[in-house]
Amino acid sequence: MNDSLHQLRCFGCGARVSRGEAKPDFRCSECGDLFEVEYPGWGQRKGNDRPNAGALKWLWRERRCSSEALDHSGVWRFRELLPILDSFGNAVTLREGNTPLYHLTRLSKMLGIDQLYAKHQGMNPTGSFKDTGMTTAMSVAKERGFEWVACASTGNTSAAMAAYAARAGLRSLVVIPDGKIAWGKLSQAMDYGAVTCQVKTDFDGCLKLLIQVVKEAHIYLLNSVNPFRLEGQKTPAFEIAEAFDWNVPDHLIVPGGNLANSSALGKGFRELHELGLVARMPRISVIQAEGANPLVRSFRKNHGETLEPVEAHTRATAIRIGNPASWRKAARVIQETGGWCLDVNEAEIAIAKAELGAEGLGCEPASAVTLAGLKKLREQGAVEPGETVVLLLTGHTLKDADYTIDFHRGTLLQPLERLGFEAELDGLRRNAQVVDANASAVLATLKGKVG
Ligand code: F0G
């Protein structure tokens, strides 16, 4: 498997370009669609020509105990399936990946699904799943000699990019929608030394603007239109398969924003399947916020054949995206795995986030759409009690502390958004109380709660 040959294949028209030949905006010059990294020959490998599955699985697990920096990365320990660099010595790593898979004990009971898990990608070095893709794409940037990298972001990509750029000794430019990203994320970009531009537009406007910039200046674009990002983001699929002893779960549920992550995870499972490392792919479902649901609309209209952008509004700012770049790739993953694409409203997101918090995990609002989506799928009878289900939690709860505090204070949602959900919402609120500085005042707050 030391096959270091990769090329880029256009997802739309199939045109191929060799490494390094893609345009700065990573769009195909023939049809304008995005590229995917392709490893010629992997799909055709049959019988003895296939990699030794047992040996690879042993090696990947064994590396977790190694003292090599690269082996400590949950991305690069799978490097046989990431032959994208001339030298792995160029890899820029912050020991990303190897994130925990938690059994959701209370929610399992509540939803009547014994085998319900959360893969917590918020436990990455900068607190989101973006680190797994940033390590690969930043390594490519470094190997190709770029001095500057840039991204448009709803916050997490910029935090990850700024950190990895700093580690690589590169300069970074962040373009974010003014007033529409969580403070935790903005503070990270500043802390890691990025040049940060807050622009009076939304995420879609920021990306459009940045694409003009990278066409004019020698800056490497690190948004998820960059196919090397998806190579790293496919590796949680390997970790999930490994955690289940290479028997993939029945169903993986992922939030949808710009739709690269669902595409990458689908690619990861597809490659494992093609190489004979797993017997099948899981069903992959994508959940969007009701106010930022272009893919859901597309599935309702013509099962993911065309997409009309929307003006996006949701408090889950990470997925406030109306014109997702990778929608075609994500639509294919949903179609080929028999997954669903649905949306959830602001109250459902807030409730799900509080419930994940009460499990001792916590996550960003954008991550909580997965649980809210699963509840809907259970109600519709689309998920059976005997299935093994994994929710992909994409960001750490501390990324957006304002959201959590507003929720517990009862100031998050408007009366119309609360309508029909009041009891559930209020039952989950745990607002902080101001009490006098004496023990009896503190004990009084526990009245009726301690036996
Ligand atoms: N969850 C979180 C916490 C995110 O930050 C994002 C995307 C998503 C889910 C959606 O993933 O875009 O691959 O479908 N955040 C990007 C950013 C857009 O700029 O940080 P997707």
C-alpha cells in the first residue's frame, strides 16, 4: 500500500488533473465542479492484489502505542490510506483525531436504541472536527512551499487553520461574517495569530470574496473546496470502523453546513469498503437547521438532483450556510447509503443540545442537530431499536458559551420559536442562582432535591 500516486478527479465531469495542477479556487476548468482526491487502482484491486487487511488493522492499532509524533495523530496513523504527500516528514500535526466514542446511556433509554453512541470530534486540539482536515491540507500547503493560507469560515475552520498555520510557520488570513460567529472561535483565530477580516456579509459572501482574493494573490485556499481537507476528514470513518472492530455501525448521523464533512465520511467508508477492510457502508444521514436547509429542500424537490441556494438563518451559526459548496458530493453519499436528509427547528436544536449536555458531553448547537434529527427519524419509524447508531458531534461545548448561557437563562428563543416546546425547554433549564454567602442559603437551593 505504499502507493504515493494520487490525482484529482472532477466530481461533475470526471476530468482529471495531476497533483498541483488545480486552479486556486479548486474548481474544474471544464465544468466548474469540485475535485476529489483519487488513488488510481484502489477500486480495481481484487483478491491477492488487495492490501492485507489484517496487517493494516494491526499496524494502525499498534501505532497508538508508538512514540513517533506522526503515529500519535489519529489522522496520520492511517497514512497508508493518505498517500498525498511526497514526504510524511512534511506533515503538520497537533495530535488530532483519536477522539472518544461515547455510549449515550440516558439517551439510549430515552430513544429506545440500546446501541447509541456519540463520536465527539469536539475533543480535537482546537475543539472541532476541522482539525482532522486541516492537518492534511496544511501539510500539502507546506510541502508546496506556500507562505500564506486563507479560509472563509463560520468560525471553526478559521480556528483550526490559524492554529495549524502557526505550527507550520505559515501566515494565515481569515475572512468571517461580521457578528455571526461565536466568540470562542474568533478568539482562537486571534490567539493563533491570523490576520482576521470581519466582513459585512454572510458565510457564502465571505467565500465568494475570498475566491477573488486567492485568484489574485499567491495564497493557498483552505476551505473545504480544497480536496485535501476531505482526505483528513475521512479518517473518523476509519476510527469509527476500528472502534466497532471493523463491523461498521448501521447508521451515522452528521450535521450539514457546507456539506464537506458528510462527503468526506462517505468517502472514508467507501474506500474501506472498496479495499475490502469492511463488509459494507453505514447509512449516512445529514441533518440541517430549518433556516439553513438547502439540501433538505433539494431532496424534497428532486431527491438531490439540483440545489437552489437559500438565505440562511439559524442560531447554530456554524451551519448558517445557504449555498453549500459540496452539496453534490453529500447528495451522492446520502443516495448511495440510503440515508435521510432532514431539518430540525431552533427549539429542537436547543433541546437536543441541553440533553447532550446532561449526558456529561456537551457540544455546539450545530452538533446537536444530529440528536434532534435522530429523534425525528425514530418518530417516523425510520430507525429501528436494534440498530447501532452513531451521532457525529462536531464541536466542543465551550465554542459557543453564549448560546448555552442564553438557553439556561431562558433568553435564547423568541415566544414563537418556543411554541409547543415550552415544557421540554423549561424542564431542561438549569440557570445559575445568586445566593447569600452562607451555608444555609446554599442548602436552601437543594431543597427537595437531596434525599
Ligand atoms: N458542525 C460544526 C461545529 C461546524 O463548524 C461545521 C462547519 C459543520 C458542523 C458543518 O460541516 O460544513 O462540512 O457540512 N463549519 C464551517 C466553518 C463551515 O467555517 O467552520 P460541513
